[in-house]
Amino acid sequence: MKLSTQHVRILMSTLLSFSAVCISAQQAANQPDSPCLSTTIVSVPSRPTVSNGADTTQCGVVEAEYGFERQWPGGGSHRDDLSGGLRFGLTPQLDFHWSSGVFWNIVDENGARTGFGDTWLGLKYHFLTQTKHLPGLGIFYQAKVPSADETRGFGSGEVDHAISFLVSKDISRFHFDFNVTPLLAGRHGTPGIDHNTGLALSFSVSLTHRLGLVAEGYGYTFLNDQTPAFASTMAGFTYQVSPRLLLDTGLDVGVTSNAPRKRLYVGATYALANLYSLIRSNK
């Protein structure tokens, strides 16, 4: 995998922007009355749905989120995938995301092979808190760093960009998240980009004090000949072990002919610590 000069410039700009945001966030966290210094830590999970909520990670808190899944695309093939990453609440309205495919195992007509997936870097901004009549709104930008080995079928070897428009609303006992995500994908071996749009709508509801039900419908429009349009649906359960730890599991089933046949998943989200509080207490 080689990065072009343009790719390097894009990634450097992203990292420099993130560094500037970190400096501003640290200055805000140093204020004595900052909400970023709370000792009460809670998790704000984005698993197990494709859609993301408008809410961001608690300010100052680092969250880890990982999951294992087995997917059956069809034709007798299957894929095992261990993926996840970290999130950091930079400010009360802004967080940073890092995620990657830690381990992939693909078995298909080309044989069995293992390797690493791509890496994604992102920033999510929550610019409107929901009210009784208005939903919460956010925007989420992500850039893909092509860390996967494209020669083995783990990625395209190109930099991709995705920007999601996030809508969240609580209605009675139900929580809804709706996302619209345009994707700009680099073309492997040829100039130019391909683009499509992802749509996702999920809901969650508490069944007991700890157990919750989550369901989602999602899909993507046509990207290229290798990635046609498809739609899928998912249903699963979450279990709140503590305010900082959430477990999830469920089943994803393809609706259209081009979607993966099914996917089983299990995962966890854990709020590790408030870094701002730790840094301040050590001064």
C-alpha cells in the first residue's frame, strides 16, 4: 500500500486540525468549573448499529469499543472480523474517533487468508441538543487510512472520505437515530472517485433496568461494479453491566439480493477513564 502526495496532505491536514482541537480542548478543560472534569463516568456507545447517535463521548473520557462478528456473504464463503477502536471526548460537543480492523479471516473461492483491516479517523460534532419538539443534530466526518493489504482482498488501498448527518430523538420509551452518509471512495488503480450514499434508521428501547432491544434498517446506494446497492436489517440486545460497560449481541440479515446473507455479532463498550481529571489531579 502506497500513499500518494495528495493522500499524505489530506492525512496531515486531518492530524494538524485534530492537534489544534486538542489544544483548545485542553485549555477549556483547565477551567475550574469545566464539565469536562466530572468524576462520574458513563459510556455513550455507538454499537451495535450502523447508525451513530448525535450525542458525543463524555467530555474528557476515553471509551474503548470492540466487537467480533462472523459474516456469510453468500456462495459458501464467510468472514471473521475483530474490529474496534477508541473514542475521546474533546469537548462537551466534540469527540475524536479512531477505529480499525484488528483481525480479518476470509474464506472464499480464493482460499483462506488473514490480515488487518483499514483504519478510520473521525471527528463528531453535536451542534443541537434535542428538545421536546426538536431532535438532536450532529455531523460526523471520517477519513480512511488504507492500512489493509488490498492484494489479499482486505481493502481498496485508497483514501476514502465519509460525512454523516446525524439525527437523534427520544419518543416516549423509544430512542431513534437516523443517518445520511455520503461516501467518497478512491478508485483503485485509476484516477477519480466513486460515490454513494448510506441510509440508516435504528431504534432502541429498554426492556428491563439493564436489558435493551435494538433494531435497525440500513442500506447503501450503488458505488461501483464490485459494490452494488443493497439493504439489510438488524436486531439485537444490549445489556448494561454498569454505567461504564455495555455488552451487545445480535443478528443481521440481508434484505436484497446483493446484501450479505447474514451476520452474527457480539461486542462491548467500556468507558476507561476521564483523562482531563487524571491530568489535572497529577499537577
